[in-house]
Amino acid sequence: MPDAVREPPADPIAAVTHPDPWPYYRQLRETRPLYFDAGLQLWVASSQAAISEALHHRALTVRPPGEAVPAALQGTPAGQVFARLVRMTDGDFHAAHKPAVVQSAQRWTLSDVADASKAAAADLLPRLGPNELMSTLPVQVMARLLRVPDRQLETTCRQVQAFVQGIAPGAPETAVALASEAAGALMAQGQAEGLDAVMAANRMALMQQSLDATAGLLGHTVLMLRQHPVLADAADRSLAAMRAFVSEVERQQAPIQNTRRFAAQALQLAGQPIGKGQGVLLLLASGNRDPALNPRPDHFDVQRSDRRSLGFGAGAHACPGVAVAIETVAAGVMWTRAGGRFDACFGRLAGFRPLGNARIPVFDN
Ligand code: HEM
């Protein structure tokens, strides 16, 4: 660990799993806020100005031009679902369907979410280790909110996990086949409720989108509660206080460290010419530590009056699940801590999952 800490990450993708990526992000921001990384063959944006401009740029899209669905998924049931997700589409299709997805993701009260999170924690904590718990709890919370019957919760969570694994870049054919099978079953759940194909796909996406991102938020909340015991005691006093703690964790640690955009046509970004088809990696985590976005950005300050975060995206693709994600983590963590089960569950930090965009802690059992 000490050697790895001393050596800066090799590139912005390696930064996601580096023990301390923050000085590297700072150096990028200060010396080359938008540059072309020849090794990654991607433009890299690290300042809040370049990232925000990219997130609001109409010609920067979430998929490469001419490849709406990744080649490995084309012609499969998983690919058919992928093509209908607001997360993966732009233009008229996205504009037509995003409002209904936002409405659907924001139909619950905070107390609905807190109840679902406590119920999921009570079910899962006694039988799962910390890493499996982090991945399963957010999906089960969303499944409960979507009124999946108790007897189907376990299978539904497994199917969502299979879908996520199968649509990941480079997934083997067997994983794609399992994702297609899972997509069929999850689509049938939505269609049985009378949803059309687009809304059924985006209903399952609410469970899918909550998986890695909320697992990361939960894991970092565990780490920061340990690192700041006095603030943790204050957060334990009320759900509102824990919510503020989790919001600051999200800003400061940014579980989704980066996202990508592709130039649908030649364009200018932060004064630089970007060629049609070129990709841009947006370092959301670095943007959150830019003093132009937040004063004293490295400081963990639960009381921040004007907290700003790019960690949930911005612009047309802004995350509609912010409140659900924060409440899921705040209520689940509070319930676990109040019962004295917290320290017994999460062991030592052993590293981070080998992912290129989400920074998700791995704990010893
Ligand atoms: C219950 C939990 C969650 C749900 C239901 C959810 C849902 C979604 C959906 C449907 C989108 C796509 C919106 C669109 O493309 O128009 C999205 C985007 C996004 N979400 Fe979430 N999300 C959740 C948790 C989180 C968490 C915990 C984070 C990070 C801390 C996060 C970060 C993002 C980001 C960065 C985007 C934008 C990606 C981009 O523009 O490239 N989400 N989310």
C-alpha cells in the first residue's frame, strides 16, 4: 500500500481504484484541465468548467455515433432493453421518455424509502458479508419500492445483477446470455403491471442504476463514519443529520468517479477542437474537488451551506435517483449502527473493485 500511494495513478482510469487519487486529479485540473490522453485515446476533462460545459453540450452524446447498442449486445434481448434506456439514449427519444422516468423515480416519500431500506437491511445483514450486502441492499430497496412481492425479491436482485454483469464492456458471451434471460424476466414483471416496453425497460433500469453507484455510496459512508468519529456521533442523532453526512460523502468521495461522452459531430469544448466520434472522459470526482465548485473542496464539511456536486451528473442526463440513493444509505446505515451491528459487519478496507468508473470499497469480511 505505501508504494502504491507514493506512485501517482498511471492514467485517469487507474485513478478510480488508486488509494489516493486526489493529488493526481488536482494536478490535472491545475495543469491540463482538458487534454487528449494518447494511451486511453480519450479527451480527459478534470475542471468543473470543462466538465459542466461537456455535460450541457448537445453534440456530446452518451453513446458513440453509429453504435447505439454495443456490438456484443446487438440482436440480443439485453440489447433491446439497452436501446430503450434513457441512460443510453439522446435526442428526441431521450427527451420524450426522460420526464416519465424522473416522475417514476421520484414518486416515493423519504419515509417510504427509509422503511424499505430498514426492511432490506433487516433481511440482508444477518446473512450476507459486507461486499455482497453493499451490492444487494440498494437493489432490494428499489425492488421493494417497486412492490416486487417478498417471495420474488431474491430472484429479482439476482436478475438485476446478471443484467449489469452482462452489459458491462468486455463481458463474455455466457454473461450476455444470462443478461438476456434476466432482461426477459424483468421486462415481464413491468409488462405485467401494464407498462409499455420503454417504461418496463426503464423500470428495471431503476434497480440496475441503483446497484454500483449506491454500493459505492454505502461503502464510502462506512469509511467516512470511521474516519470522523465525532461527526459520526452527531450523524447518529437524527436521520436528517445522517442525510447531510451522506451528501457530503457523495460530494467529497464521488463514488461515480467518471462518465463518458462522444462527439456526435466536430465541436469545440473549453476552446479545444474535438473530432467527430472522439470520446471525452469527464472526471466528476475531480470536478467536485475544484475550488471553483466548492470552497475548501478537500475539507469534509457536513455543514456546507451551498454544497455542489457533479457526482450525480448534470444537464439532460442528470440522475433522477439522488434523494432515493441518499435516503437508502442514510436509513440503512442508521438502522445498522443503532443495533450495534455496524462494526461487526464491515471489516478492514482491502482495496477497491476493479472497475473503470465506480470507486467501490472492498471490505474484509
Ligand atoms: C436508487 C439509486 C439510483 C437510481 C434509481 C438512479 C437512477 C439513474 C438514472 C435512471 C439515470 C439516467 C438518467 C438519464 O440518462 O437521463 C442516472 C444517471 C446518473 N446517476 Fe443515478 N441513480 C441512482 C443512484 C446514483 C448514485 C448513488 C450515484 C452517484 C453517487 C449516481 C450517479 C449518476 C450519474 C453520474 C448519472 C449520469 C450519468 C451520465 O450522465 O453520464 N446515481 N441515475
